[in-house]
Amino acid sequence: MAEDILRRGGKRLVSCPRCGLTAPWDPANRFRPFCSERCKVIDLGQWASEGYRIPLAQEPEDASGEDDLLGG
């Protein structure tokens, strides 16, 4: 995110993570880091609908390990 921070007239500006527009990074922007309430709500909806996921580092163990535990 440090690469996205710009300074213009002493104000810190960042790119909105949703749409890419420039938004001020200060307490007056109640939607920060987003540019608007719309972008903030769209992003929240993506999280709620599991549109964003953290990838697994490795595949889960196969079922053969479970069979050993179940006596199969």
C-alpha cells in the first residue's frame, strides 16, 4: 500500500482498493481507504459472499489418512 500513497498539497492520497480512484487518507474521509460508501459496501459484500479467499498453502490430507483413524 505504501506505493499507492501520494502527497498533494500536504495531504496523503491513496488509490481506492475497489475502483482505483484517488481518495484522501485522513479522518475526514469516513470511508477510507475507499473513495465512497458504495465502494466500501461492495467490498464488504465480496467478503460476506466469500468472493475473497486466502489460498491454502497445501492441499488437505487425502481420505486415506481418515480411514486409518476410523479403522477402515
